[in-house]
Amino acid sequence: MSHTQVRPTDMRVSAPKVTARTLLEKKRRNEPITALTAYDYPTARIVDEAGIDLILVGDSLAMTVLGHESTLSLTVDEMLHHARAVRRAVSRAFLVVDMPYGSYHLSTEDALRNALSFVKQGGAEAVKIEGGHRRASLVEELTAAEIPVVGHIGLTPQSVLRMGGYRVQGRSIPEMEELLGDAAALEGAGAVALVLEGIPRELAEQITAAARIPTIGIGAGPGCDGQILVFHDAFGLTFEPLAKFARCFSDGSALLREGVERYSEEVMARRFPLDAESYHLPREIASSAVMPTTPVSRAS
């Protein structure tokens, strides 16, 4: 039996490709935008086939997949590795790749070089960078180089050291005014969408109403144009308490643990593999009197 005969059925169907323009049209029609992170081929394949609009290869993979305490240690090469895997799985969703900490902080030339790598080698259709009005000039440069940019303001995890932890932003009048200015500056610089993280819902609604580009919320309330969650949070694959804004939609951890335990039990009881799950010699050889009875040594 060939390997291609035992592979799962290809569930992908032809569907309109989601682009930055698609997201903009959804905003204009007041249609919610769906987004999730994905970091590998099987996860991205499932998310894409489920019809999610936007897939983010997020730098959160540093914590969810690689076990780091923050996103800060993630490298460009690691992001490219995961972006390539996700790209192979995605046929419909708009694919955005996070630019990791340090990949756009040193110089515009360095940022352009790294962003081009994510597009040319990683298959990104947009890159995401954190920060507000201070990133506007960089967004302009990336946009001029034909690289779509998704902005990210509010609670920006790459700023965890400066912020002194993962704290809700925009709870004072000066902070609100700054975030409103950040959103306007990034839109004016050419960003195709904005991620709003960890801000009061009232402020997110104000930004969304003022913005002509889509807003994607995470911990920003229901008034954004779309919502995104970390895949591992949404499906019970993290080992820490969830943030207030996250919700577990399916306990994947319990499902996988149960499956592993069943597998172990079947192996220990010698119920796996069964005869039907084994390969067999051709009947004429199996019944032959000249069938080898001692192990055949390998040639050195």
C-alpha cells in the first residue's frame, strides 16, 4: 500500500482568497473578521480549512511552542522556519507574520531586509510590527517597498520590559489620547489593519469607529472589526491560567492526553498493532518450505 493511499482526504475546497482588500470590504459591510494564530503545518491546515479569514504566525510561538517565558528571545530564523511550515498549509486565509523583537529595531535597512525575507522566503502576505506613532515612518518605508503592514498597539508584548509586565493600556485620558494618535498615525502611514491588544473596550470602539482600516481585537472587547486569539489558548493547549480575555473553545489537551493514554494501554496489552494493521508476506512465500528460519545478518 502506498503512502498516498493512507493519507487523510484533502478537505481543501476552492474558495475566494482572502486579501487585505477582503478585510477592508468586511469592515465596510460590518462583517466580523475571524483570526487565529498558527505555528505549524497541521494547525494551519485545520484553521485554514475551517474558513478563518486571517492566520497570524505570531511571535507568541516563543511561549506556546518553544517554552520561553516571553517573546523576546525569538529569532528571525525561528520565525522563518515556522512561517514556511504554515505557508505550505494555507490556501485561503490572509497570512500575516510577526516581526520578532530586534528584527526592526536597529535600522530601517535592517527592518526592510528582514521583512523582505518573511515575504520572499516565508510566504507572508503582510508583516506585523508593534508600536504606535514612532513606527509610522517604518510603516511608510515598508509600504513603499510593497510590503503590507499590520500595526499592533495597546499592550505590546515586545515592550514587556518597559511596561513592567503585561498590563492593560489606555486607562487614563493621556494614554487614551496617545493610542488614538497611534492608530491614526499608523493608518496614515499605510498600515492595512490594526491589532488592538489589552485596552478598554470603550477605547477600542472609539478607535474602530475612527479608523478606515480594520481593527482586530485581542482583549479589546467586542466592538472591534475582528477578533484574534492564540490557538493554544483557544483549544486548551497551554499550561498556565488563561488571560481574562481568552476563552477555551475545546479542551484539546484533555483529548490528546486521553488519546496518548489509550495508545499506551493498547501497546502494553499487545492490542496494537492488530493483524489487520500489519504487513504480510506474499502467500506463496509465507507457506514456502524454504522461508528463512534464522535472522539474516546485514552486510557490513
